[in-house]
Amino acid sequence: MTSALRIEGGNPLTGEVKVRGAKNLVPKAMVAALLGSTPSTLRNVPEIKDVQVVTSLVELHGVAVHNDPKTGELTMDPTNVSLANHADIDAHAGDSRIPILLCGPLLHTLGEAFIPDLGGCRIGDRPINYHLRVLEEFGAKVEKLPTGISMRAPSDGLKGAKIHLEYPSVGATEQVLLAATRAEGKTELTGAAIEPEIMDLIAILQKMGAIITVETDRQIIIEGVDELKGYTHTALPDRNESASWGSAALATGGDIFVRGADQKDMSTFLNVFRKMGGGLDIQDDGIRFYHPGTDLNPLFVETNVHPGFMTDWQQPLVVAMTQAQGVSVVHETVYENRFGFTDALVRMGATVQIHKDCLGPTVCRFGHQNFKHSAIITGKTPLHGADINVPDLRGGFSHIIAALTAEGTSNVTGVSVISRGYEHFVDKLQGLGAQFEVLS
Ligand code: EPU
């Protein structure tokens, strides 16, 4: 796996890339397969590290997995689900946050579950308090051990519950869905997240035999059933990867057709892209994103839960904002600490100031807590090459775009974290004409 690149910047990225299934759906769909009594088939699966991690985890629990990376078809047979060895699961500690979602299905199937310490991107504390509370509300007994968290279902199984999420967390909503579908009785969830990846997970669960109703006002009702069967499903495309390539086209002055990008789940991003002056050509089989050849406009953007502007779209777009003429503002309201990546941009010549105040109409959860969660980006600033160590997935992709936008040479290390969520990204960069050398 590529871990360091020497990038020669200053050339526009042009050409075509293909995106496959969403990183933020596929691992959850794999977990859902554990709930079935028969095998499941998932299509459009990308070759990314998160899929490898979840494959290992479900295999440790007795699921037989067959993956054909070329066709993107993954089959999972859960008929022999069994308890995994704690030490084996622990070997995955730090790799991914997905293990917490295995709990519901394991509690149903085996009556107990164990998860290692959780990893994921370094973007704030990323607590799991909502997840643990949700599982307890279904009746699970949760015990924190030095190596991880152990859970046990009551002897007569998990029971449906009335659950309210104080913040519409994506993961906690998925936790409720995965635990409630086979719990006894009805579950009423209020304050639910309604991201397209969640709607796709609901579609999968419905194919398996679940009864889930999405009401207005972030309310989801799940009527528990005794048994679910396997599913066959094509994962929705990755709107985060699609938007990242769009921002890469804008920042580098390029022109990229993203095959597989789907307009309907990206309309908020496409509006922002257009308002910045970016060119769009929206087709049935993908979206062409291009720099107009004239000055880009500065913009105010506030990240939010769906249908707002996604937090994961923010970092690559900030790089494009350094190339817009004037002052842009980004107010991050989903994660308290998602501007760490801008330090490297500043070293490359960008003018970015980070503030603790809520710079926007919304007073968010972080406003009075001293978190640096608003950014002012003043452009247009030429960028120059620098030595960068990639901090996390989206920040890392932004650093790659910045290095490609900059004049001169950048040495970028820690690049392998990007393969958690961007399929074949080094090959894709090459196909778009990026000038770089693989150092290791
Ligand atoms: N939160 C809590 N307690 C919890 C769970 C969440 O306080 O128990 C807070 C988080 O700290 C955060 C907010 O709630 O401030 C939202 O977090 P959420 O649970 O919605 O995020 P997640 O499920 O952990 C997923 C994606 C993220 C994406 C967010 C928001 C996956 C694997 N990850 O995370 O994706 O940013 O939803 O849409 O689906 C990425 O792709 O780079 C990425 C970080």
C-alpha cells in the first residue's frame, strides 16, 4: 500500500474517474448480513481498507465471505456465526469504528458481543455514548473492560424501546436500526439521522424482511420481526468521493468526469459548487466537474446533517476556497475538531484563520466550548510545495489536492490512511495526469 508520495504540483487534473459503493454504507450493509438466516450479496463494493477490516471482523465471527474486487460483488454467509476470540478481535483495535455496529446483530444471534477500542479518523473525541445508551435501552448489559467493551443480552432477548437521540448521529441511528429489526416489539426512534446511506441501509433491511417506517420530523418506527433472510443489493455510490474529485477539479483548475456520481444525493454540494463558479455537466451516468477558467467566488458554508452540507465535503472544498477571489467562511457544526488539516495549507501559503466562535447563523453545540470550529479562508493565494504528514482520511485527500495545486514539490507521508475510503486513489491520480513519484 502506498504510504509516501513526492508530488510535483501546478498541473490541472483532467480526465475520468469511476466511483463505486459508498464507504459509509458498505461496511454497515456487511454488518446487516449477520442478521439474516441465509446468505447475502452486496454489489458495487469498492476495494477500500474499511471493507477489508469489516471482512476480517465478520470472518472472525464465523461469516463466510467471498469477495470479487473486480466485479465488486461480495457474498456473506452467516449460517455459522459464532463468538470470536477476544484477542483476535482486539488485533483490530484502532482500525475502524464499525465494530460497535456489530453489537446488535451479535446480541441477537449469540446473546453476547465484545468490541475492541475503536479507531476511525482523528476528528475530535468521537465518543460512543449514544451507541452504548441505545444498546442498554434495548436491554443489553454493558461492561467496560480494559481491552474493550463486553455486552450481554437478557435471556429472553432484546426488546423494542422508545429512543431519542439528542443529536441526529448517523452511527447511533444505524445502531438502532440494526438492533431493533429483530428485537421483540416496536421501537420508536426520534431525532434520527436521515442520510442517504441510512436510507440505503433501511432498503437493505426491508429486503431482508424488516418493517421500518420513516415518518416526518426524523422519526423512524421499527416493528420487530422474529427472523430476517439474506438480501441482494447494489450499494449507493459514494457521494463523498464524488464531491472530493469535484473539489480537486476546482482547486487544480482541472476538468474531471466522475462516472457513477449521483446528482440526487449531492444536490447541496452541487449548489455550493455552482455558487463558487464551478462548471457542472450533470449526466445520467456521472457528473463532470470543471474549473470555468475565470475567477472563483468566495462563499459561506455551514456543515450540517442531511440534507445540509456534509462535514466530509468541507475539507477538499476548503482547498478550492484558497483559490477563490475573496473571503470564504466555513462553520463546522458536526465535529468539534475538523480543521487540523488547515495547518498544512497555511504552511503552503494559504491564508486560513480558525476561530472558536460560531461564524454563521446557527449557534451550534461547539459555540460555547472553546472548540476551534470556524474557518476564514482569504484568497486567492498561490500555494507552494511543502512536507506534509496526512492527519486523517478527508484531511489527507485535501492535502493531496493542495500539493497538486501548489507550485513545486511536496513530500506527503502517511498517505495509506486515504485508502480507508478512496478506492485506488493513486491509480486514479495517475489517470488524471497528476505528476508524482511513489516514495514508499
Ligand atoms: N456523537 C456523540 N456520541 C456518539 C456518537 C456520535 O457525541 O455516541 C457525536 C460525534 O462526536 C459527532 C456527531 O455526534 O460530533 C455526529 O457523529 P455521527 O455519529 O453522525 O458520525 P459517525 O456515525 O461516527 C459517520 C461517518 C462519518 C461522517 C459522519 C457524519 C461512517 C463510518 N462515518 O460517522 O464519515 O462524517 O457520519 O455524516 O459512516 C468520513 O467518511 O470521513 C467520516 C468521518
